[in-house]
Amino acid sequence: MDKLKLIKTIVVILTFLLVFGTLSLLGVIYKKNRTPLPRHEISYNLEQPRGSGIADFKTEGENLYILLKNGGLPDRLIIYNRNRAEIDTVITVH
């Protein structure tokens, strides 16, 4: 009977160590993968009138699509080429 009690105790201890070790390993992996992304501050001159605001934007490849509102002009979509650092097209939305 004492041998059975000893085996049960060993099984419980080994199970605890296995669970604790697995959770510790997962915690270390999670912390290493949580490294913050580097911040890049980029400035684009869109040459728009004062009061213009960006309503929405999307990047696709080398182009940046920007929906602008207000500024005394109708709503407009600007297609900005980031590689050449210049505006490709301005589409006015009426």
C-alpha cells in the first residue's frame, strides 16, 4: 500500500512539473514575440489647402490612396507614389 501511495505522489509531482514547465515556456515565447515594431516617422507634402482632413487612407504596393475632405474643395482621392515621393493622380468626388 505504501508503494502505491509513493507512485501516486510521484505522478502528481511530475504532472505539476510538466504543466508548470509548459506554461513557463509558453510565457517566455509570448514575451519574446511581443517586441514592439520600430516606429518610422514619414512626412508627405500633399499641397492641400488649410482645413483639409484625411477621412481614410490605404496603402497598396508603392501607392498611398488618401481620401481628403474639407479645405474649401470637394472631396478628393489622392494617389501618392511613395517611391517617387510625388502625387500621381487627384480624383475629385462630387
